[in-house]
Amino acid sequence: MKLIILSGRSGSGKSTALHQLEDEGFYAIDNLPVSLLPALVTELSQSTLKVHQQVAVCIDARNSQTELARFQELCKQVRSLASLRILFLDASDDKLIKRFSETRRRHPLSTDSQPLSDAIKQESALLEPIVAEASLTIDSSDMTVHQLRATIRDRVLGVDASRMALQLKSFGFKRGLPIDADQVYDLRMLPNPHWDEALRSLSGRDEAVQHFLDAQPQVQQMYSDILTYLLRWLPEIESAGRSYFTIAIGCTGGQHRSVYMAEKLAKALRDTCPGLQVRHRELQH
């Protein structure tokens, strides 16, 4: 039996993700009390119905603090009964506040005496036991509903479960670190195409920018150093049991150097990392 536990802060896209899993053939259950998880898995694992062989369960802050505190303990029981992956969705605080304002929905932890910003912080603390066990964290801050659905389909369902799913993500430090980064490389000390007016409006995907950066010794040394490290240590990371790993590569604006480096590394790693994915956060706008 294959089990995906879906969680995340309110407003991060849990309903969209659960609906996508249901559309992909998963038996979907929303807002399950944590204490019922072992009994549910035991019952469904004994079922002969095909529909019960792939199950997605949403567990979030609608559970009590006491229930959530038992999450890690109960997951140990579940792992002996099913192939378990834990997916956590999140977004920046500003994005979550904006989404609640736009939809005029009430946060499940907000009250007349507790503002939305405090409810969001309280929710983060409540969900820490799930975050600690998560196989994959997805940052939905800059995703549309359709992009989130595609990400669930590609990153969660479109990978070989026996291999670690690797993602290279470019980003701009001026907009903050990606929430889902497992490892971060900073390229801000490298020559910047932004200061060449002919290159300013282009990105690291454009040949002119690539030619500029190819000619910079510092850039090529950085590329060589990162690639050497990844070729040496990615197999060790995978052998330690990681199912997903996100490498974030940042420059100031996330348009030139980081995009160039992510694409160049991806080209070198594809043969050794089947299913490798590349995402450019700042180019999605």
C-alpha cells in the first residue's frame, strides 16, 4: 500500500494538492485525526480493493496540539504497514495573509482576540512535528493553482520512488531564500551581467548571457567546485534515505547568474540523476 500524508499551513494549497492526488487515482481523506492513522492504514492495507492501494491523507492544524504531538510516534507504526511519504506545503507569511484577505476565509486558528498574523505563527509551531518528518516541502508562494497541480504531478508522482528526486532551483536573494531549500549556493560575488545594458533584460537562458558568463574564470571555477561537490556527495545523500532534495542557487535578482548555473549544472547531472528538475523562481512572474 502506498500512503501519502499531506500537510501544510492553511492557505498553502493543501486542498488543491489533495484534489490532484485524488484525480491521479488516490483514495483521498481530508482532516483525519492523527490518532486514527494506524487503524486506518491497518484496515486499508488489508483491503482487496484496488482503490485502497494508493491513499492520500490530509493532516493539519485542525487536529489538536495533543494529537499532533503524537505524529512522529504514530508514523513509526505506519511505516511498518505502508510505503509512506510525507508532503508539506508552505508559503511565505505575506502570501498566506494575502490569500486569506483575497478569499475572505477565516483561518482555523484565528479568533476575535487573535489576529491572522499570530494565528499563522501559532500554526507553524503546531505543525513542527510534521515538518520534522516531511519527505518533501513545496513552496507554493509564487505558484498558481495550475502550477501547484503540475508540481504535485511531476515532483510527487512523476518520479521513480526508488531514486532520490533532485531539483535545482534558481532564485534572487532580494526576495528571500526559498522555503523548500535543502542546500543553498550564493553566486552574488560573481561578475554580474546586469551591469551590461545589452544583457540586462535577458536571462541566464539566453545565449548572449551564457557567452558572457562562460568567459568569466570565476564563474567557471565556481561551476567546477559545485559540480565536483555534488558528484561526490549526492550519492551519499541519497544513500542516507533522502527521497527528495532541493538545491537552491541564488544571485541578487535571480535572473542571470543563478539561472545560468542551474541550467549548466542540470546538463552535467542529468545522466547521474534521472528525473532531475529545474525551476527558476524569479522567471515565473
